[in-house]
Amino acid sequence: MKFDGEAARVKTRFGAENVISLAATVDGELVGTSFGTIWGSFAWLGPLSVDPRYWNRHIARDLLDMAIPALDGSTKRHQALFTVAESAKHLALYRRFGFSPWFLTAVMEKEIDGLLRSDYVEFSRVPDRERDGCLKDLLAITGALHEGMDLSQEIRAVASQELGETIIVPRPGTPAGFAVCHYGPGTEADRDTAYVKFGAVRSGDSAPEVFGRLLDACEHAASLRGMKRLAAGVNTGRRGAYGAMLNRGFHTIQQGVAMHRPDEPAYDRPDAYAMDDWR
């Protein structure tokens, strides 16, 4: 209850087609759950929770035994997760299943300053006949971060559940970046908060400038909806993105360690201008 404030991460994921939902029961009583989100060739595990009365009874291990093959599916996906950095017990559990710790992930937020000038398009305003083409353009952005990575179902889930908005930063001919945002109660955001569940811009020399525009767009859209804070996670291995957010007034409110299976960084790289936290 203390880990995530008022965020409704279970309800939103249970209703999404790209999320697996697993339950552990003892004598018919629910004692643990685990969720796994699939973004094409990339998948992440979480949250995993166990009733404290059943801690140290291998419930988490049983959930992982089910979750990891389910996330792999018919093709091996890169898997990752966010866990408590200071807990040797957590790290040992996930290492048992082939996850290796990499860099810290900072969950950050800033107060919304006001109506910043920003040029962006909202996915909800894209005509239905053009949405498939728009999603294909956004796939080019995520595919450059990690081959085969696809946020299409995540974007559609936010739209169908009315959780928020996908903000698209344009450039001539094709989008330059986008962010999947949740707004306020009943979503994965906290009260009075806009939460960027995922955001990324095209790689290249213009990435720092476009990333700044994306942050401005997220803040502007949030302010129009009466939000007071903008929250987003960023892995510290993404040096440019992490530094840009610090320079724009974001501060860390929580941090954990990113763990990967196999032992590779995926898109936790210095040149990756992306936001997420895998909670």
C-alpha cells in the first residue's frame, strides 16, 4: 500500500490486451499476483506482490516460474524489471531466474510551471482512418531503440480505457517523438499528477532538442487538464535523458534498480532518449 501511492496499476493492466495477469492461491484464497507487460520484442515484469502472511513460502518463486515463460511466448523476448535497489533479498530472487542488475532507475517529478508553448498532436485527435499509419510511424521510433519493440497495444489500451493521452511531437513527414501519459485518479498516475508511462524520441543528433520539446508537450497537455505535477521514470544509464530531466527541474522521489534478462542493457544506453520505469 505504501509502494505506489494512489496509482491504480492493477486495474489498468488487467484490462489491457498486452498484459499477462497471474494469480497464486492457497486453499482458494488469493495470496499473490504478478503482471507482465509485452511491448513487442521487449517485456517487463511487475508489479509482483505477495500477501505478507505468505512471505517466505516460495509464492514469488512460483509466480516467476509461470510469468517468465508466458512473457517469452513463442519467441525469446528481452525481459526486464524494476525492484528495490537496497534489498539483497529481492536481487537474489530475480538473479535466481536469470535477471542481472544494471543501472538505477529514478522515478522523478516536477511541479508544473504553467502553459508552456509547445507543438504537439494528441493521438485521440488522429482520425480513425489514419491511426494505423500513425502507430506504424511510432513503431519506427521504438524499433530504433530496441529492435521489434512496439507500443501500439499500450497506446490503444490508454485510449480504450480513457486513462490519458498519447502526446506526439511532429516533424515534417513523420513523428519525432511520443509519450504515453496517464492523468490523475483511476490511472497509473497519482492524484493531481500526469505520469509518463513511456516516452521516446528518434535517435540522432537532434534527439536532445526533440526530447526537450517532448517534455514541454507533456507538461503543457497536463496543465490543460488541471494536473499539478508531471512524473516520469528514467534509467540513469540513459545519460542524456537523465541529465535533461534534471536540468528541467525534475527531482527523484523514488529509485530502484533495473534488472535485465539476458544480461544486456536493451535500451538503457547513453544515446537512448526514453522515459519509463517498469513498476
